Amino acid sequence: MDRKWIDRGMENLYAEFGETRVEKAVEAVKKFQVDVPSWTLGAFGGGRFGDYTSPGFARNIYEKLDDAAFINNLTGAASMVATHVLWDFSKDGMEGDYEIARKVRDECRSRGLFLGGVSPTCFTSGSENGSFIAPDGATRKRYVEQTVLAGRIAEKLGNKVLGLWFPDGSLYPGQVEIRDSYELMKKTLKESYSAISRDVLILIEYKVFEPNTYSTVIPDWGTAFVLARSLGENVGALIDLGHHHPIANVEQIVAILLAEKMRSGFHFNISYALDDDQAVEPNQQAARIFYELYRGGAVASSPSKNWAYMLDQASGKENRIHAIIHSIDSLHLSLAKAAIVDTDKLKEARRAGEIMLANRIFNDALINADVRPIVAKARMEKDLPADPLEAFVKSGYQKKIESDRK
């Protein structure tokens, strides 16, 4: 990006939204951090109808860390790596290993990274009949133990964030007793929770469907909210953007969780068809979500108030490193738009009952403003490239990993 273009853009933004507001947006972008998912960088097929892996994919956790470190060096916003116990800290894919996790933590440090959110892997071999609601007590015990281990890794080695997602549910009416499944999930969660440090932020993820199509034990944010409240103050909801019906008002969910003072978290991606395969786009919904987060003090705030932010994406087509950098760029743009909303004018319009005027003031920032100069300035003040994707393409890193990892 041309420096003169950035300067002109900033002057235009100052004139429309005020210098104070715009400079606060720059600072917010500089502070924002999001976990990079280790699985996206590895041999993890995207989509349901193929086994595509990105050219030069990482063959082990250490090559994943190499890629994550390169992404962080370009964006300055990806210093933490999210992991799955059985994918990243296991010898056999069935049991987790704390010592492997310790080594991965040390390898993160050597690359200028941190171990981010940790998740037990409850949807691999052995979970065909459920994990926390499995009819077999031995299966439930194995997943509880893995969850407790994940909590220990999160507390001792990571950023004290534990994410929980369960595939449990049913394919057909009559297959399970829905209320019994919920009660068993609640009981097994309490069993796990009792053995995990209260210093860990535990996030309960929900999903409308898949892999089950008739019922999912935790199908929506309300169920996640009730379960979280039944456990303790260090438990919240994990909002995955792809896990909603297409018309869901996700920003309203965020507003309610903030109003209820339930510290929660996000898996960022984009959904066109009820799943989370694709990279984040800088669209209207993302900007509205960030408006609620920014106004609620849950982003670019203090460590105790910030929500947990992670990417969760892996489609069956694109270069994965491209996609992660694109997602980070999209999140930066959405945050910048949220931060420049003229809340003073908005309040005046609301008091006057000017519905359409309030909507237009809101959209002036969230839809119409070109905030690329804000994001570029934030990066340049951190001695980062203004356009990290362009920098990645020019770096030659892709050709290198394709050659080295044949």
C-alpha cells in the first residue's frame, strides 16, 4: 500500500469520524490477537467430499508451529496456537500426553509463540455413540480424563482457555431419550469441571447439527448458557460463526452474554451453509458482532475482560496460510469499523426517535467506511507489512515449504 494513500485515507476518516475515535481504532487493531488453529495447517481435509490438503502442508506439530510463527511475523496478531489433545499431544491418537504438550509449549516459545486454547478431541474413533453421553461408562471415563488433561495443559502450559465441543446427539427420533441425554451431558460436564482449575476459562461450544441430524445435545447458545451457569463463573459459551442457522442474529447473542457478564469466546470463520469450513470475510455481520464486543469491553481491553478469540477453518480448496492471513485481515477490518461508530450521533438519533437516521449513522461506519488505512497504519506502527498477504506471496515461503515438505 502506498503511504500517501494511507495518509489521505486517514485524513478522510478523521474528518468524518473524528481523530480521537479513529486513533482509538488504530490502537484496538494493534492490540487484537486471535489463536491460529494448528489443525488448519496440517493434513486435515476440508469439506465433506474430499481429502484435500494445502500444498506444503505441515506434516507434524512442529512444522505447524513454523507456519504459525511466519503468519504471526507478518500480521502481529497470531501469537497463540490453538491445539487439540489427540491431534497434537498424543502418540497413538487415543490418549493424550502431558509431556508432549510440554515440549510443544517449549517449541512455541522458541518461535516467539504461546500455546493458546486447548481442546479435548471428542469426535474421533470411539465416539460413534457419543462422548460425554456414551452409553458405555468406560468411554465416558476416557473422555472425562482427556478433558481434565486438556484443562491441566491449558492451566499449566497454555493461556488458560479450554474449549469443549461434543458430537453427541442422534440421527433419528426415538434413537435416544433427548432429556436423558441432556441430563447425562450435564452430569459428565460437572464430573470434568470438578477436576479442572477455576483459573481456566472453560468455553462450551454449540452446534445446530452435524454429525447428528435430528438432535444435538448442545444445539444452541441457550443450552450452552444454561450448562455454563450450572457449573461456575469461569465457564462461558463458545460461539462458532458456522454453527448457526443462516438468519441467526449472532450479535444479539453476543450482547446478551455481555449483559449477563458471561465471559465467552469465538471460533471465527464464515458460514454459507451451516458449517465452519471457510475463511472469515469482512462482512456486515462480522462488523456488527465486533461493535457489540468493542462496546462491551470484550476486545482490545484488559486480559481479564477480553473474550477468547480463535480461528476455526479448513475448506477443501484454498491455500491454508493464505486463508488464515485473509481471516486475520478481515477481523482487523471488522474491529476497526466497530471502533469508529459515531456513538454520540447515534444516541441523538435514538433520543429523537429517528429510526432510519440511526440506521444510516450505524452503517456509515460498519458498511460504508473504508478502514483499510486504519489497519495499515496499525501494522506499520508495529513495523509490520501493511498488507501481510501480499508480503507472504512475495516472501517465497510457500515455495520453500512445498519443496522442503515433499
